[in-house]
Amino acid sequence: MAREEVRRAHMMTKAYIRAWADERNRVDVIDMARNRGYPSSVNNATVRSFAYEPNVLTHDLEQEYSEIESEGMRAVAKLRSGKSTLGDATTSAMIAFLDMHLDRGRYADQTEVRTPAVLFKTDGTWQDVEFNVADRLLLSQGMGEVIRLKTLGLESWEWRVFPGESIATGDGAVLLFRETEGADVSTVAFPLSPTQLLLIGRPIDGPIRLNSLIASQSRRWLIGYPGSLRKGLIVPVDEVEAVLTDSPEPDSQG
């Protein structure tokens, strides 16, 4: 039996952003494309219709992401509970989850974009088509210039969880750092919750204006605990500073 299409696709993993919700299951959302901030239930936050249903290609991207989310959230739960040492399978699941978050973030502001293309078929005929965001996400998986965390050897890097306060998250929340311009990625940072920051790799000499950095790297969605965000801007209350050695430069997504 064919899988039913997922009409309401979350651009950010629903189980992940639930950590930012209050007792009423509500979070603050900023939709940067509309320059609009508003409270939302977790069930409705970052939802776009049929976002991961390809228009041309046939790969089931929604199912692929669902499997990555399921295994990845188990890893997130272990890290949130204080386990910085993970088994090989759990570590790989977390890296896949971060890679998925990066992929989604690169196209988070392009869900309404349609790209004209010509499709050449194996029988020698051709067809005018329009790629949607899911098609482009799938095609990007074959681009060699796109950074893939799974190729960087993160399994052997140091993994630590730092405490924080009022940390926001967003579609650009996987932060990549280099020690110098042009150097390889040396550090990966990712908010696990409003009070926890995962740091993989080389320590960073802070302070880092973490919320501002997440906002600058995000293309469409920002998520915060209720009362922490306002229209179009991060509220500069208790600006998070992660004190981590040598202050590497943040790398833009991609």
C-alpha cells in the first residue's frame, strides 16, 4: 500500500522544538519570510503543506526524514539527559539528524519556489518540468560542494553539553565554525533545548552571542520559549553567552 501523502510537513522537527514549549504546548515563532512573530502550538509551528513531496523525482523524502527524526530524537534525548558519551549507532543517528537539519535549513525559505527544468528521459524524449523544494533537496544530496557532517569524522571529536539560558533555535541552528577563513570545520554547535547547547569538536573562546548568531544563520524560522521572541527580532534579554577557546569564525550554512 502506498504511503499517504503528508499534507502538514514540519520544516523543523516537531519532537525537537517541543523542548521550547510551555505547559500549554505553545512556543514563540518568528516567520522571517513574513517578518511576523506570533505564539503557536507545537503542532502548527513551522508547518508547510506538502513541503517534502517531490513534484518530479520519486524518492520518498518524507519517509527518509521520518526515519532520521525517529533515531535522531533518541540521541537528542540521551544528550539532554546528560549522556555525552553515545554508542556508535546513536552517534551516527545524531550526526544524520544534524545533517538533515542543515539540509532543511538551506531551503527553509524556498518552499514556494518553483524551478523550471527540462527532464531528459531514458527513451530519448524530454519534458518541461518544475522542481519544487523537495526535488531540489534531493538533488542537493549529490552536490560535492555541500558540507556533510557525516564526512567530517565527528564520531571521534569531543562531544560536550553546556548549560545555557533562554537559548533560541531555528532552521539555521546547526552552527559550523572554522579556526580561520578557508580552514576545515573544527566545531559544530547545536541547541538541544532552551538550557542546553551541544558542542562537538574544538573548544571556542567566547563569549558567543548565540541567539543573534542563530538568527543570522536562519532563513525562515526562529523558535523560542514563550515570551522570549518578538516580531522580527530576538529579544535581547539575558543574551546567551557560551564560554567555550580560540574564537573560530562561524561558517554560513553550506
